[in-house]
Amino acid sequence: MKRLVLAGSVGLALACASVSGLATGGPVGEANGAVVGQETTSTLLDGVFTSAQARRGRRVYSENCASCHGAELKGGEMAPGIAGSDFMVFWTELPVGAMFERIKVSMPEDGPGRLTDEEYTDVVAYILDANSYPAGDTELPADKAELDKIMIVAAE
Ligand code: HEC
């Protein structure tokens, strides 16, 4: 992924969109480009979830994700890790809404879409917490359009 990072945000957005199967028809590049260029209003460094939300997400994770991704999010025989710099670099410069949607349409792998939007949002908060992003005073909204306004950037 290193080479793609150097290719710049639009290239990365396009590459990631196709790699992670986000293409739901229509001009993905343009859609992502618009998000990247104009609509984002905050980043993951602004404290976009709360500790309480991450704790709720931890419960959702234990019940629905840990069996494959491991209690420490490090992955295992069944699934890749979803913590650490390799994982987050993959998402850098994409909106949180893209991660939310990707998880919602494909996870848990044994029953995609079976959680509520709130549960998916809480689990995203937990993944961000586990990846050392700062908690803040407002919860991540369970709304893809709102999540699309928050940009994923590298942790400090
Ligand atoms: C039955 C096993 C299983 C369960 C349960 C499961 N996953 Fe996965 N997950 C996988 C496998 C296998 C992959 C890799 C294939 C793929 O990307 O679809 C994956 C991929 C992912 C990815 C993308 C990783 C990457 O590097 O691109 C994320 C994010 C993810 N899972 C999150 C979750 C979350 C959150 C849950 C719980 C709501 C969950 N998964 C539950 C098996 C599972």
C-alpha cells in the first residue's frame, strides 16, 4: 500500500474503493473526490467518538467480531487484523462513512448487515479507540452522510 499512498489522495481513494469493494455503481472516483475535497468538516484527531460509545462498541465487537478478528483485533486464521498502522494506512484520506459502509455490507462475515446502524457505529468507535485515536465529547453519529464528513487521517 505504500506506493499507493504516495500516489495522492484521489488515487488512494480510487484504489481503496475498488479494493474494498465499495463500488456500488456510479462514478466512485467522483463521489469520493467530492467527499475528500469539499464536504469533510473534521478528522479523527478531533475527538469524534466518546469513551462510552467505544465501550458499547467493545461489547458489540466481543459478541460479533472477536471470534474471527481476535480479542485484540490482531486477526487470526479466520480473518485479517483490524488494528495497527497497516490497517489504518489503508483507510487514510477516506471518510469514516466508507469504513462504516464497508463493515456494514460485509461484516460479520457470517451474517452481514445483521447489526443495527447504531451497533455498527459503536463498533467503528471501538476500532478507532483501539487504534489510539482520541475520544471526545460527542458520539459518532449513526448516519453515513454525517460519517462521510469525518476524514480518516494517520494517528499522531
Ligand atoms: C466469520 C468470521 C468473521 C466475523 C465474525 C467478522 N469478520 Fe471481519 N473479516 C473476516 C474476513 C475473512 C475478512 C477478510 C475478507 C474480507 O475482507 O471480506 C474480514 C475483513 C474485515 C475488515 C477489512 C479488513 C481489511 O484489512 O480490509 C474489517 C474492517 C472487518 N472485517 C471488520 C469486522 C467487524 C467490525 C466485525 C464484527 C461486526 C467482523 N469483521 C466480523 C471475517 C470475519
